[in-house]
Amino acid sequence: MDALDRKILTELQMDGRLTVTELAARVQLSVSPCHRRLRDLEREGAIRGYRAVVEPAAVGLNFEALVFATLRWEDPDTVISFETAVTAIPHVLQAQRLFGEPDYLLRVATADLAAFQELYDQKLARLPGVQRLTSTLVMKNVVQDRPLPE
């Protein structure tokens, strides 16, 4: 990956709806070589996909919490079961496995506190292998959906 590929990625992270012609102009490349590079970046997996970034409040998800999960055991079966179950919960927007304790960080969005409590009691607390859950409420997102640095 060279500097031009990185510039293409930067532009697409800022506006994924750019046409190839617009993208080529922004990175100062003719359309055909820009299109080839774009296809190569997609094929190689540098570009995983394209999507709309939706404002959570616009779809009624006004409440966000970070949930830290510590597992009882970290054997492969428990980890796989936990991760499979977390993946099946649509309100879990992100799930990251961590080194040390806690074992996981989950970013969860719901309509309100009551919906979060129900999700916590009915789904999160019942995840396979969970020893302890600790949550904190998000007051404000300061940096979110930032493009990767060049």
C-alpha cells in the first residue's frame, strides 16, 4: 500500500458515496487507474464495505452504555459461546475482547434506561460464562466514527 492508496482510503472514509470520477479528482489521478486501485483495495480487504452512518437518536436509540464483562472461565468453549451469544444481540453495537480484566467491552444502545435494564436483565446477564458485568453510562460521544489516520 502506497501513499496514493492511503489517500484514496482517507477520501472514502470521509465520503463513501464519492463516484470514481470524484475520487480520482480528489486524489489527482485519472479515472481508470483510480478505479483499478479501488478494486484492488476492495479485493485485498483494505476496504471491508460501504455503509451509511446513522444517527442513533434519529432511530430512537437515545441511550448508550458501556458494559464490561468478566468471564468465569476463559477456556475456548466458553469464549466461543460468549462471543456467539453477544453477536446475536442487535443492541450490542461493538464488542471487543480485552487483555486482562475485564475480558470484554460492549457498547450497547437502547431507547432509554428502562430498555437498557430489560436488555441487561434478560440478555446480557444471561450470556454464557459471565461472572460479572459492570456498566457505565455514556454522557457524550466526543470522538466517534473518526477515519483511520494516514
